[in-house]
Amino acid sequence: MKLNSHGYLMAKRVKINSTSFFVGRGGNDGIISFGSGQPDLPPPKEVYEILPTYRAFKYGLIQGQENLRAALAGQYSGTEPENFVITNGASEALDLIFRVIERRSKKKKVLLAKPYYYSYPFIVRFAGLEPVFTELNDEGRIDADGFKKKIKQCCAVLINSPSNPTGRIESVDTLKEIERVTKKLGVYVISDEVYKDLIYERENYLIKGKNVVTINSFSKTFGMCGFRVGYLYSPDKKLVRDVVEMKVHTSMNTNILGQEMAYEATKVPRDYIDKQTLIWKERRDLLYGGLRELGFQLWKPEGAFYVFPKIKNSNRVVNELFYDHKVIVYDGAWFGGPNHIRLSYALDTDKIKEGLARIKEYLKGKEKWLA
């Protein structure tokens, strides 16, 4: 293996065109990874305390273990355990609900806000549906007029607030308008709430209604990404039963050890989450401020742990930062936002500072790319 001018091992230069190149990579060989969408903060200690005595290793209930669903029902007003399905992460919940909706609906289009989480269009298409897109306004939020114009042709809309990749949250007024319009039209709202506990500016507003399906997981709030425990909630029990019937023929039950650990996480005091949020906010301020000092234009994140700055030649930037400076960032084009890069601040402050220093060195002579 050769060393580059910075003394880092050089990887074979295969052109990087997908997030799949980076998933699971980083944290070694001097790499600074701004790519990871998983918290580096550890799960609460309570989730491990069951391990020495846990002995249940047979199939579990397809809908999910009763104790976990009961605990979740206690967090959502007016719900019962029968309103929930425990899934293999939020990703399976999204996959299942769109496949069920495709079988229920005559319309076959799903509205997504652009930029979007990179898997959304694929999940929609794999379900036999067609994604259509509405742009964000200058504040990085859903444009209400564009939404109301395009939603009429759709069977569902997928909302992600706080957003991956922008870190922006939708205004409460916009979310209430989405509730009103979709209820009137009979359109499903799929509300991806996986970052709902990581908001810096206000309390989360939960979209409500008989046509609303809420998606969440234990991955982001509790640092449990690898446990793959998510869930969906709907007031429509027939829809929930349809999802369960789909799941029995695909993945069957979700990991029951992971579910038991998730159940323990539901008992963790709220101050655990509040302390984590303070750490995320400190990192947000460091990375956002550092990028602004370097000349980047970007929205200030209000939740989650991502920034989405503008830069020209974004795929070239992704490749050169990795191969020449050992810095991982994601191409905004993968999220439907070309000429941007996405950076995660799921890494400690020392690494953020080092990563900013390497980006500053890379940008020498390229300042016009930021204009």
C-alpha cells in the first residue's frame, strides 16, 4: 500500500458513486468520517443488564412482543398495543407500509420532499409505487404551495422532520396544513419520526389522524442502530393487521433479544435523552460554525445530526476528500440535492475539529466552488 502526502494509506481508487461504499467504513487508518448516520454515543446501560440472565431464543410474535408494544402504547395517547408493529428497524416499517398501501390504493404515486433520505425513492419503487417530488423553500422546509399542488395525484406523502439530510424541522403550521389537506383527500401520511427526540429548537409536533402512519425506531434516540428495532403505529387496526400479514411472509418476527433490550430502553428517564441532546447541540454549533467560517452556505440544523452545505462538483469532492485527505462525506446527489455534501456530526469534537482542518486544506484554490 502506498502513502499519500499526508502519510495516510491510500485506498484503491474506485470511483465512489453510492453510500454503500462507506457504510461500515471509518474510525480506523486515520479516517475522519462525517458520513455515519448512527450515533457514536453509547446506549443506556440499562439495555445490557438483561444479558446475563436472558434465555428466550424461540420465535416471537410477528406483531412484536407484548411488553414492548404495551410500553409504546403508554407513550402515544389513546393507543393500544394492537396499534403497533415492531419491525427490523424503521427501514422495514417503511418497506412494509408502502407495500401494503400499494395493494390498497388506486393511485400509485408517493410525494417526497427533495432532498430526501437516500433510501426513500428506492423503498417506494420496490413497493411498486412511483415517487414524485416537491422542492424545499429558501428556508429548507416544505413549500406549502408545491405540496398542495402535487399531493392531489398521490396516495401517500412521506414526511421526515427533523430531516435527513438537512437537519431542518418543518413548521408546526405546515404540519397542521398537511394534516388538514391529506385528511380531506384521503391520502396516507407516513411520518418518519426517527429523529423526534433530537430537536434543539422546540418540542416535537406529532402528525395525527386516522390516515397517519408513524414510523420510529430505537436507533437514533438510544444509539441502538445495530439492534435493528423499529416500529410503526397506526390508529387503523385493519392496516396494522395487513402489515402483520405481510411481515409473516417476509421477515417473520423481529429479533426478540433486541426487542427486550428496547423494552428496557423505554424505562430510561427523560434526562438521559436531554443530556444526549445537549451533546448533539454542542457538536452542531461546532460543525455549523466551522463550515460557515470556511465559506460554506448551509441551513442551520434544528434537529437530527446532519448539515447539508453547498459545494460545486460534489462527487469529485467526495472522492478527493476520501482518497487524498481520509475524510468521508456523502454526495448530496444521493439525496436528490446535487452540488451539496452531507456531513454527520455523530463523532466527537476532536474529530470534528480535525475534519474541518482537513477540509480547509482541501479547499485551498477551490474557493469558487463554494459560491
